[in-house]
Amino acid sequence: MAHLEVDLVAADRTIWSGEASMVSAPASEGEVGILPGHTPMLAVLRAGTVRITPLQGEVVRTDVEAGFISVDENRVTVVSDSAVAGSAGR
């Protein structure tokens, strides 16, 4: 089964890293959903919540500020100036 390799990082630390089936993020032009096989993309983030659906476990929610999301060959990188991990499964 295809999956995404995801890295969610803030300026000072890695927030989450692992395999996921889906990522959604607050891009400047609107919410984006990323599934395996997504076309390459680079987008600016606005403040909001990034949601990662790991292959195992509960959904990871992290509030982010300005930053960007990059997608290329099932690798998703989310970089934010600051990020605050939220409650899983909310």
C-alpha cells in the first residue's frame, strides 16, 4: 500500500516524523489535502491546523503559523515558524 513520508518541523525542533496515509494543511489559497501519489507542490501556509493521519495510531493535530508545505514523490515536508502540538484524535 502506498503511503506518505511526512516531516513536520518548527524552526527549533521536529514535531512529528513518520509514515502517513493523509496530510491536510492550511495553505494560503485554502485547505489542501495530500494523499499518496499527489502531484508535486509547494505552497505557503497560513495560520491553522495541520492534520496528519498516520498509518497506525490517532490523527496528529498541530497548530502552525506562517511557513510552507512541500510535496514531492510521496514525501511531504511541512515547515513552520512556530508549531504547537494539539490533542490527538480531536
